[in-house]
Amino acid sequence: MTKPERPNPDTLLAALQKEEAGKKRGQLKVFVGMCPGVGKTYAMLEAAQRELKAGRDVVIGYVETHGRKETDALATNFSTIPRLSIEYRGVTLTEMNLDAVLARRPQLALVDELAHTNVPGSRHPKRWQDIQELRDAGIDVFTTLNVQHVESRADTVKQITGAEIRETVPDSVLDDAVLELVDLPPRELVQRLHEGKVYMADRAAAAIQNFFRESNLNALRELALRLVADHVGEDTILFRRTESAAGAWKTGNRLLVAVGPSPLSEPLIRWTRRMADELRCPWLAVHVEGPQSLSEAAQARLSKNLDTARELGAEVLTTTDEDLARGLLRIARERNVTLIVLGKPSGGGWLNRIRSGQFLRRLMQESGDIDLHVVKAEKASVASEKTGWQPVLISTARQYALAAGVIFATGLASLPFASVPRVPGLIFLLVVVLLALFVGRGPVLFAGALSALTWNFFFLPPRYTLFIHSLDDAILFGTYFVVALVLGQLVARIRAQSDAERRREERTAALYELTRELAEAGSRDEVVWQLLGQINRVFHARAAVTFPSGDKLVPHPDNTLILTEKELSVSDWAFRQRKAAGRFTDNLPGAGALHLPLGTERKTFGVLAVGLPEQNLPLAQRDLLETFARQAALVLDRVELRAAAEQTRLFAESERLSRALLNSISHELRTPLAAITSAATALAEVEFPGVESCHRSQASGRLVPPHPGPLPRREGESTIEQQPADQRQMLLAEIQEANARLNRIVGNLLDVARLESGKVVPRLDWHDARDVVQTTLRELHQEMSAHPVKLDLPSDPILIRLDFSLAQHALANLLVNAITHTPPGTPVEVQAKSADSSILLTVSDRGPGIAANFMPRIFDKFSRAPNAPAGGSGLGLTIAKGFVEAQGGSITVENRPGGGATFTIRLPQSERPPIVEAAI
Amino acid sequence: MSTETKPRSTALVIDDEPQIRRLLRVTLEANGYRVFDAATGQDGLVEAAQRKPDVILLDLGLPDLDGVQVLKRIREWSCAPVIILSVRDQEEEKVAALDSGADDYVTKPFNSAELLARLRAALRHAQPQGADAIFRAGNLEVDLSKRLVFKNGAEVKLTPIEYSLLRLLVTHAGKVLTHRQLLTEVWGEKSVEQSHYLRVHFAHLREKLESNPSAPELILTEPAVGYRLVCR
């Protein structure tokens, strides 16, 4: 009827539909946890509950609650597909009944434990394959996964925990999935474990204990966090699919270059860059921070090296690990690196050479399928500073002074025991060990040596000489010397380790905080707000974000740092060059703030400028800042893409609406017009005797057809001549019927137009709510004649301030809706009552009820139930809702037990009704 | 049901739509009226002055003058009943017209039987009141001279306010009475805002007089306008 006349929207709509068809594959949402017991299943059920409430058809395919009460309770809300029992080696095991789920065709299926291995004899060996099949059938799936089961992370987890990981899921399964992190602070998890709330299948208690060590959990948590944070969201994937795939990497290669403070690293970095260019693949520059701290000079060189890498386009990562080789391999596996580039050791002392050799050998042994490429670095002109043991001895002078002081004091305090020289020896040993807890390695070694000499000089006979008399004492002294050094060394190392652990935990916590807050950010302003807040909390620094507007950068109003013209120009440079600039960098280092571009591969969104109070910026801090900037950029990207998608959706929606409007209106208007035309022409053709034969109904004067409902049209048939009076009456009734319908449609259209233009201003006045019901029923008397009405009104007036006309229209539309969708003869129940300071008007029918998937759209414009009878524009309920809401009320619908639907209008009784003295 | 057989009443139709004027002319003439019409407010005023019609049908949406203005100017010198022709969503103008002296209203699209009933009621009230002190409608009987009310022959006790309201309705039987008119007549000018008085007392009246109070057939609510007592 309505030929498409404008080609543009049509082609666009077609493209959209095509895209929609392409998207038909079910979506996968994965609830990722760091380990068992964090509450993934619970989180999944909670999310599913929200979907259920939104009217989606959700079923449980397979959920393992392990008998936890809260989880069990939550699971009972869903209908469950019975599991399949499979006999295997005399044991009956249960699996998800894949065929039953497919046959049931829910909109969303819940399938726990993505990594699960099916019992032999099942269709697929792995559950993730079952899930793929569900998705192929267009069913959305929620599932759960521990980070240890992700193939690329399994090795890392094994290294962290020592536990063998057998069940893994290929990373590709997660590619187009949405990941949601289920997080629990490690301490709480350990507590849950002790309370027996964590279920782990057939594992030895010792293994569990080992697995759930807090340090393990911290590492696992970081792993899970990174997995989710780095995961490219669905929006982005969708975008990449629709946009041209420009910039997408051509090969599966990924290079990693190990970067240290050595000046030899720089040529290595450049070499890797050339190789990455040739292979057209991404590359990483990784620095593994050991337990020892670097000298300031080394720190500066390292920063410079990493900056170089960054400028050359590498993704720069820093990690902390006691073991350099292990740290490198961990990152390599996490990032699916195919090739590691290392410098060939040259020069340096013998110790350095041996260490480098060991390091390379270990890398080769443990790298598995990752290739190693060892490049001979040209000797750089920079004089190389000694590395190796050197940094160990560097510590502050104060610590040495402290060590010396303590040893001296101990010597004085031990004087009373001078007669038994072994006692001061043990006291010294104790003090050295204790010192190791407070000072660095150098001072500890110094204290060990000093104490040995002091002991010898002041206590070992002959006293006041360094000479040792007896062999016993010589052995004693020698042993003491070694024990003091080793003990001090060991304690210092443990402390360094725990320091590194603590630093990592802090970083993880900060990163987690930011990721979580950012995940909730729905707009650019929120992203900025969260980012600035986190920087303030973590770095105690003021910061500013600028966004481009026209051809210059404009500071965001929420900024905590005021940018001068000069700083703005640095931001501008960072934005254009997509490089870090300002303080702590090689680009415009004279600036007061550090300027980091907020960018993803797709585009640069703006610049983050941070005014750090410190004199220098430790690498880990810099890394964390960069991660912050990257995370913020990712979210900005997501926000922007989502807005674009929303725009497209809105456009398609308005297109759909105007189409629906045209279709519905042309049909709705033409049908009654056709009826009137044909009935009127038929009347004109025939001569009727007896004007008075037309009989009128008492109540309304309307012509009543001999039987209710529209009549079959028989214009032009010979019966007209046979029973002219009767026929005439029928034709007239037909015209009236069509008229009433036409009047209703026009009324509805005008009402919708009024609502859309926001011109509905309620005129509130005191009314008796019962009167609204009575008047509406009286006016709809004719239409409702085929449906018995059960009226339930209280005997006293229900006084409420409302707009009588609007309320009456809303109620009338609910009644018309009820009689349109229920067969004649079924009752319609109408009730008015007051309940907790509001008035409820309900209309209940015994029709087919409302399909769950239609429920969320039932009040939408032009939306009609899939199997609704002909006639009706899909506007009645929209108007009812609009008119009720205009008076501050609300309207809800639910299916009734025993069939049918109940619509409820709730109007607030905001004012107490005045008291009217009835007796007067 | 009845054709007017007395001396023919004259009706003036003031409406700018030619089709409405034609249809009303046909309908009214078929029912014994002499019909004049006018397409504008100005013409309508002239016609009204010249023809001195027994009843006037006035459209609210005229091209030149506001319908309420026309009504007020007619009311300056004539007390012929005026029936307002309005469309939906003109509640405020409708009420304003009724409060300014219009006798009744019909909403377009209206059905002819209803219009004729309104015309008859309006004409009846325009005639000097006869000695007819007994009013009957359905099961209701009101004896205005003795101030007695009967339902199915049994006397019904009304409070003074209820009786005042009922008396008003009875003397204007078949006509709509606006909230303002009812409130002013019964409680006085000061109480025109106290619409809740009406709700409560009308609820009680229905309780006492209607055979089925939850589906009133005697005392009808005119949405957003007022009340009407059915006369039949």
C-alpha cells in the first residue's frame, strides 16, 4: 500500500536489517573470577534475574550451586531443563541436556562452568562447544569461568600456584563475548574458605591450602583483572566489523622485547620495531622489575628506554617478578607473544656473563612454543655503568649510620657478658637478623661484618686485638661471620619480596578501583570525573583532561589542575603526536605536568595532564598512570561507540515508527471509510418504504443491529429488495459502527499528538474515583455489551484529586483493550480501591494473557500483540500510560493466575481528602 | 419519538461548516422546526436579533468571534435557550459557556436523537413553569410543593443539602448543571472551589435514589462539566 518513495532510508533500513540478521548468533556473557569461590554463579543468577524481570525467557541449562543456600534460593526462580544422566564406568553422571535446551529455545540459557569437560559419550568433549552450538541456534548464554582456565593464562597460573590446569578454554571462545569480572578481596575469600563456603572438587586439602595462599590470590586477581580490562568490548568488535578493517593486524605474530636500564636496550628496541614493521604485527616492550631497587641514574635510563619504545609504537608493560625469566614468560603468555627479542650479553664482568648465560638457558628451556631471538647489540657509546651486584650496596647513608649505631650499642650492652664470649656472639647475631627487617641489604651486610669484627675485637680472647687465640674461637668466628651474612641476606630478600608483593597489591587495588568505577561510567563526563578522582587518591596529584573542540584543546570543567597557556600547548603537542610529553619525558620536558594522550588504536580522544608533586617518577608509578590513561581511553572509546550505536538505533526506530504509523493509519482509516462508503451507496440505490420502521435504542438513540458485532458486507445482493426495511437498518448500523471506530482512531491519534507535544496539562480536582469507573462504563456500554462486567466498588466515596477526563480516557482505553483481546462472553472485572495513600483502578480479563516477550513493549507506540485481532492501532495503551503518568500516577500489567491479564492504574493520593460533614 | 405538533419552533444554527449546517437543517426540519442558519458569529448575532429564534445552536469554534463572546452578546438582550456545539478537549470553553448562560451542550460527533432530546429539554425550561409540582423519572418521584421524595413509592429521607441539590436537578431536569452552578446555588458564591462537597453529597444522593448505585441511571456525571438528571 505504501510504496517506499525515499530510497535513502530504505537502503539504510535494509542494511540495518541485514546487520541484524548477521547478529542473530546468540550473545555470550562470561562471569570471570580469579578462582573458585568468588561468587560467579551467584552473580550470574543475579544478572539473569534482571533479564527475567525485563521479560526475557530465561532457563537454566546447567547450574551447579554446590548446595549453597543463597544460590539455591536464587536458582529456584528459573525454570530448569532437566539434566541428562550418563552412565560412565559404573557411575551415573549428569550433564546439560543440550538437545532439550535447543528444543526449548529460550532467549537466554544459563550454563555454568564454561571450561567443564563433558563425560565421554556426550556430543562434544567440552562444554564450551555445547555453548557454541546454543549460540549458533540464536540463544544467548550466560556462563562462568575462572581465569586459570583461559588457555593463554593457564601456564601463568600454574607457575603462580603450582597447580596443574587440565581444563582450558581457547581464547577465541572469549573473542566476541562480554566479560564481567566477579571480584572478591583475597582476604574475604580466604575467610569464606575457612567457613567452608568454597567448594573444590576432589582436591587434596594441602593443594587447596597452597592454591589459596593470599599472595597467590593477589596474583590471580591481577590476572583476572587484566584479562577483563584488556578484553575488547563487544561494542568495539561490532564497530570493527562494520567499519572497514583498517589498522587491523595482518598476522598472528606478536613480538616482545625485554628492556632493561642498559644503554644496549635502545638499539634492541629499534631492531624489534623494524622487525614488527616488516611482519606488520604489534609489539610489546617489557621491563621486569626485580626485587632490587635501581640507582637513580639507572632508573632514568630505563624510563628513557621505555619512552623510546613507546614512541616507536610499542605497548609498554612493566611487571614485578623476583625471577626475570619467569616474569618475561608470564607476560609473553598473557599477551600471546610469538617471539621474544633479547640482547646478546657482551662485556661485563665474569659474574654478569654467567648470570646472563643462566638466564638465557632458562628462557630457552621454559619458553615452549614461543620463539627466542637473541640479537647482538652494537656497543653503545655511553659508558656502561656496572650492573649486577652494584645496586645492592647502594643504600642511604642513614641506614649505614643506623646499622653502625645499633651494633655499637649492642656491643656496649653486651659488656657484662664479656666473661662468656659466646653470649655476646649470639646477641649480635640476633641484632643483625632484626636489623635486616628494617634496613636494606647493604647495611645488613655492613652490620654483619661490623658485628663480627666488634665481637672479635672486644670479646673474643685475646680481647682488644683482632687476633684469635684458639682454633675453637677461630671456627666460631668464621661460622658467625658466614651465618650473619647469609641470614641478613635472606631476611632482606624476603622483605624485598614482600615489598614487591605489597607494591603489586597496591597497584592492583588502584587499577581495580579505576576499572570498576570506569565500567559504570556512561558518559565522557563521568569518565573524566572518575579518572581525576582516582589520580587524586592514588598519586595525590592534581590533574586536567582536555578534549579537542574545533582545532584546539579545551580543558574539562571538572579539572583539578589549571592549565596555563604553555601547558595547554604541551597537551596539544601530546595530542597531535599521540605521545607522552612534558615533565619526566624527552618531549618538552620543561613543562610542569606530565601529559599523556588518551588514545586507543582507533583514535585519540584527548590528553591527561598530571601535575605530580614528586621530584622523580618511579617506573611502577609511571606505568600505573599510563594504564590509567589507557583504561580511560578504552572507556571513552566504548562510550563514543555506544553513542553512535544508539544514534543508529534511534534512527532505525524512528524510521520503523513512521512506517508503522503510515501502515497502521492508512489501514485503520480506510477500513471504516470503506464501510461507510459502501453502506451509504447501497442506501442511495434502494428505495425504502416506511421511515418509522427504524427503531432506536432507549439509552442512546443509537441504531442497534439485530446482532452485535460487525456485519458481513453484502452490498448489491438481491436480498436488499426482499427485506428492504431490515437491510436498511443493517446498513445504517454498519455506518454507525464504522463511525464509532473512525471517531476512536482520530481521538487516539489526537491524544498521542497531544502527549508527544507535551501539551497534556492535568486539571486536578477532587473527584470520587468510583464516579470515574461508573461514567466510563456507562459511556462504553454499547461496546461492552458482549462482555459481562464484574464491578467491585467500595460503598463510600474515594476522594482523590485527579483529572477526570484523562483518568476516564485511560480507563476506557484499558477496557477497550480488554474487550478487543478477549473472546465475547468472557467477563471483565473492574475494581477501584484505595491502598497505602494511592488509588488503584484495575481492569482484569480472562483472555489469553500477555506473552512474556511482548510484556516489555506492551505500552510502546504502535506495538500490538503478535496474534492480536484485526482493528486497533496499538495506541490505546500508550495513551493510557501517558494520561496516567501526566497525573503523577503509574500503570502496570501482569498476567493473572488462572489466565488473563490485569492492568492496574495507580494514582497517588498526595493530599488527604477534606472531611465533608454529611449530616447537614 | 415525537414530532413537534405545536406551533413550529424556530431554531438558529450558527456554525461555519456548511455540511454541519445542511445536516442540522435536514434533521431539524424533519422534526418540525423552522431553521435559520449563519456561518459566522457576526451573521449569527444579526440573525438572532432579526429572527428571534426559540432556540439557538452555537458552535464554539467560529472563524470571526469567540463562541463565548457571541453567547454573552446574545444574553445581553435574549434569554432564548442556547445549546453549545463543541468538540472533544474543549472542556474549559464548554464550562465557560455553560457558566455564561448557555443551557446545554453536545459534543461533536453527536447523534441526532440526543441533540433533539437536548433541544426539547431546553425548550421546555424556556417556557414559563406550569403548576406541575410533581416530577417523575424512572422509580423516582419528587413532590416539589411538599418537599417529599419517593423511590419505588416509598418515601426517602434526604438531608437539607441533598434535597437542595435534588431540587436544582429536578427543576433543570434533562439539562446539565455545572459544578459552579450547583455550588453557587446550594452553598453560595464563596464555595465554588469546594468540589469535594459535590462528590460526597452526590455519592449519598445516588446511594439513596439509584436502584443500582454502582451503575447510576438517574443522576449522570458529565465528565469535567457537572451533573445531569435524566428526564424520561
